[in-house]
Amino acid sequence: MNIKVLIRFVALIVLTIISLTACRKDDICTGDGTPDLKIIFVDNSNPATEKPVGELHVTALPQQDTLIKGQTNIKRLSIPLNVNDDISNFIFTSGQNADTLIFHYTREQVFVSKSCGYKIIFHQLIVDLQQDNDNWIKQIELINNDVVTDTVVHLKIYH
């Protein structure tokens, strides 16, 4: 009977060792994902000063996805560029005045890690402000034409 108990005990130890060594560390993504485009709003008459937008709506086209709805006193914002196409269109509305910005870029897929997978970064960013009779956006300044992180400002909007 002691032999049977000893065999069971050894088998239990072996199974415990196998199960503990077969475990893997959890794959949790702690890296950066696809960066957003970071924008600041600047006073057109005093370019060194950030100027909040009174009431801002931002809509992504063509899906009409509302990204910002009626937020007030915004000085900075981040918006996602389209990861499936080399162009993104947005309508920026202040009060009742809507201006369209079109962003052109090239996309690059970058491997982050096994747990995070891939992210898209954007290169050669070009911005077009569609002119109309009453633009509230007076000027745009591209600060960084590569969107590889969302820790730096990429675009200034003068109003």
C-alpha cells in the first residue's frame, strides 16, 4: 500500500510541475497603437497664442461619423485618420460655419509586438482646406508631416 501512495504522490508532483512549466506569461498589449492626428487651435491675429474654439463639431466623411459634438473651448484635439485609405475628410464646424479639411498621406503597417500586433503610421501628410465664401479656418500649418506618435502636434489651425 505504501508503494501505491508513493506512486500517486510522485504522479501528482510530476503533473504539478508540468502544468506550472506549461503556463505562459499573459500577452497584454502595453505598446502604442495607431496614432491620432494631434491638432492645436491658434489665434490668427496672434500666432503665438492658442485660441479655443467656441463650439466645435468634427465629422468624419463619408460615413458622417461624429467625432466631436458641440464641445466648447477646445484648444487641442486628436482625431483618427482613416487606416483603410490614403485620404481622410473631416468637416470642422464652429457655430454654424462648416469648413472641410482633406488629409492625404501614405500608410505604413508596423509590427509592434506579438500581443499588440500591427499599427498604422502615416507619412507625407498633406492638408487641403476647401475654400468657400466664409471660412472660419483662416489658415492651416502642417508642423509634422509624419504621424508616427500622438505625443507631438502635427497641425495648427488658425482661426
